[in-house]
Amino acid sequence: MQRKIIPDVVQDQDLSFASPQSTVREAAQAMARRRISALMVLDRDRLVGIFTERDLAAKVVAMGLDPDTTLVSAVMTPDPDTLAPDDTAHQALTMMRAAGYRHLPVVDRSRVVGMVSVRDLYDSALLQLEDDIRNRDAFIHGVGYGLGN
């Protein structure tokens, strides 16, 4: 079975956002509070970017910018690639690997409904492997296949 992004990989997320007018320090503090490594950037409920730990390190710290005066809009990744809720975990992994992402926003029509991370996909793949092993064992031992329980 192909696992869909929603509800198989992510569900019931408490989403975190930044405004393009937020300072980098405000965004970093929000990420630290929530123990997350990426924020979706919304302007009037429309996804305009994503701000990640990589953006913080490469575009702010490495460049010597002041996080108290630098706006998220100046250092975010604009117009990020997105997934649809019915895209598969395999599609997400393929996109992430090809482009080097660790996070992808999930958008249903124009509404942000989630964020999928490599960690989410790893957990999903692990569950799939466990299911596959259980099904294989059930087949081999005849359990659940009507071959004599």
C-alpha cells in the first residue's frame, strides 16, 4: 500500500508559521520553543516561503547578518515546492532527495495543511517495513491466510 502524506505520514499537526515581517531572531526563538527546524512563512494565509535551520546558518550566521534586524523575508527560501495531501511518501522522498530538502509544506488547493519532514517519512517507512514483516510471517506460518491457525 502506498502511504499518503495525509493521513498516513502526518496527521493532527500543530502547525507553526512565521510572517515575512518577523525578524530572524523571532523565527529562531519560535523554532527553539517548538523544537522544530523549519517554519512555513505565510502572508495573508498564503504560503510565500519556508525558513529553515539551513537558512539560519547559511544566510544569516555565515553572512554575519544581525538576527534582530534581518527579516525572515530576506533569508527564507521563497515559493517552496509543496506536496498535496494525497501525494505518497515515495513522492516526498524522491522530491527531497533530488533537491536536498528536509521539509516540504503540504498544501491542499491553496491552504497549508501540514509539513512533512524526513523524520516523518523515516517513521512511516519503518512502520511500513514492520507491517511487511508481519504480513510475510503470517503468510509463511499460515496465520491469517486460512491455512490453519
